[in-house]
Amino acid sequence: MSSGLWIAIALYFFISLAISWWASKRIAGEADYLVAGRQLGLVLVSGSLFATWFGAETIMGSGASVAEVGLSGGRADPFGYTLCLVGMAFLIAYKMRARNYMTLGDFFRERYGRLVELLAVLIMIPTSIMWAAAQLLALGEVITVVAPVEIESALLVSLVVVVLYTTLGGLLGDAINDLFHETVVVIGLLLLLVFVFVAAGGFDAGIASITPEQLRFADPEEGMLSRLDAWAVPIVGSLVAQEAISRFLGAKTPSIARNACFVAAGIYFVVGLIPVAVALIGSHLDLGLAYDDTFLPLLAKELMPPILFVFFAGALVSAILSTVDSTLLAVSALATRNILDPMVPWMSDDQRLLNARIVTALAGVAAYIIATGSDSVYELVSTASSYGTAGIAVTVVVGLWSGLGGPRAALAALVAGLAGTIVFGVVYEDAAFLLSLALAAATFFAVAYYERRAPLPARAR
């Protein structure tokens, strides 16, 4: 089994590297690397947006959580992230693509000035690195479930491969790889669903095994603020994620960027229901499995024939690869485009491209270090979705749709959102993000009102 698995994983890795090598021949500068020359069509943008979040959290983290507590464990994934993609379509995608930004940081520089751009980017970069760490940890766990290797070795192998193919192909390579990976993922999940129904005694018996308690979206013991917070983190916290935004910034037109978000939301919801169904029914099969990140791969190992399990394990690897590549590229885009490039404006485009590739590799190393010190995919993803993003969300949505607020309001909101995440995370963890969001919004509007009464002599641009 393990030899077959290694052959399958090696094959996935080889195909991914081959695609990225092909894409690398079409990269002539920073814009080609970071936004694929803005030449991506609806299929590639939609597939890449879907793949950005459909990875470790959806299949492993939420799968285990749904198996343990029912649908309330899957509010973020797939339901919350589906709504987030719809929100992107309505609020962000068209406007940002129409302005030809290369990163979310570009928006902050144009709308609020250089200082706000720097602070926003410094908040967003750790979020993306934590997200990448979660995917690397999940990839390592998948490999350890099916092969006799230590988690540290599995993480190192995962890091080397992901960094190689992301560094080579940029967004174009990532988008094509995402389409390949997610096709394999959908097939693998459908196969697992079939075997779960067979183990449950058929379709009717499987559906009948799901209890009413499992279908509740809310835990009866949690308060209203906690419930709202559980929805706000994936919907609002990820609304301004550079990982997803970079995908539609590579679209050919603003209309494609917006429509791709709608298409991706539909795909995400439908495909995301598969691991939810597997978890709901699989929890009644009495296989003695622990409800942790390894629940779904171990369930597949118990139910599927060896050859099909090898395929499923490869599908899991594909799902995670298609998420981690976007996070590493997000860090590279923010660090090079919004920090390094303005500091050294005389650099050639070739040097900028080289810098972007170097930063991609360094982001992978940072994610590896965080992953080796963590033991929960779900924890890392939850932290990444809420860390300082309250202020980012407020300043982006208000800034895109109105002229209200300037540099002072944006700075104050970003600081308030970051401080709120830290303070409320200690004093009222159950609704930390929601309260941080309220604090950031109140701060922004209060300072914006002051700015209107005492405007800056000249607005930094």
C-alpha cells in the first residue's frame, strides 16, 4: 500500500511540476507572475477561486467537526465560505479588477496612502502564512496516515514540492494546477461517498442514519454572539483574503472576475456538501475513529479497496496543494509589490520577478516552521481567518463603495481591528472577531467624522 501511495503522490507532484514548468516559459515579468498577465478566463478563475479554500479545512478539519457535532461544525466550511464568495462577487471583485490592481495592498495605497498600505500588508502577511501552515500540516497528516513516516519528514517533503511548483509557475501555473487538482478531488470524494453509503446499508439507510440533532446549525448551549461570530469569521474575515482576491485580479475583464465568484460559490457549495454527507453518515458506522483531522482519511482507509484508497489519498494531496500554492503566492505578492518594490523603484522587471520567487520560497519556510509547532488544522485556519482582518474588511468595503474616511480613519480602524482581535480573544473569545469588527467599524466612522471636520492639508497618495 505505502509503495503504491508514494508512486501516486509522486505522480501528482510530477504533473504539478510539469504544469508549472510549462507556465514558467510564459512568465516575462512581475505582472505575469503575480496576476498571470490578467489573461485568465472564466473557467480558470472560477476553478482557482474554488480551489483556494477547498482544501484541508473543508475535507479534514470540517469533516471531523461535522462528524462530532453535526452541521454546526460545518458552518464555516462549506456554508460560510460559499457566502463569502457571493459577497466577493457583489462587493469587491468587479471594482478591484476594474482598477487594475495587482494586490489588495495596491488598493490601500491608492485610497489611503503609503503608511496605511504598509500597515495593512503587515497585518495580512502573517494571516496568509498561517493559512499556508494549516495546509502543510494537513498534507503532512495525510501522508502519515497512509505511510510509515514521521510528521516532520512528511512536512518537509510537502514544503519542497509546493515551493518548487509555486515558485516556477506563478498564478498561471497555480490556476491550471488548481483545475487539475480539484478534478481529482471531486472524483475522490464521490468515490468515498459511494463506499460510505454501501457501508451504511444503502442510500436510504445512510440518509436515515442522520439524526435531527446532527442537522442543527447552532449549538443549543452557545449564545447568540457566539453563533454570529461563527458565521462572521468565514464570511467577513475571508472577504478580503489576498489568496482569493489575487485569483480574480488575474481575470481578463471585471465581468469575468465577478461572474467567476458566483460560479465558484456554486461549485463550492455543491462539492462541499460531499464531505459533510460523508461525515454525517460516517459517524454512525462505529469504526472507532477519533474525531480529529485524520477522521476522513482514516474512514477512507477503512472502507475503500487499497487501489482506490491510494487514489483518494492522492486526491487529498491534490486538494491541499491547490490551497497552499495560493497562500504562498499571496505572501509573495504583498511582500514584493507593496513592500520591496516601492523601496527600490529602480529595479528592473527581471529583478522584481526574481524577488517574487525568492519571497515565495521564504514564505514556504515560514509556514513550515509554524506547521511544525502546531497540532490542529482547524485552529490554524480559524486564527488565519480572524487575525486582524476586522479592520481590513471595514476599510476595504467602505473605501471601495464611498469616499468616506481618509488615512487617519483607515489607520485607526486597522489598529482597532488588530487590538480587538488580541484583547477580545482573551476576555471574550467566543465572539472575538465580531466584537473586533464592531470596534473597527465604530473607530473608522468616528475618525472619518473628525477628518471631515478637520481635513488633512494634503492627502497622501
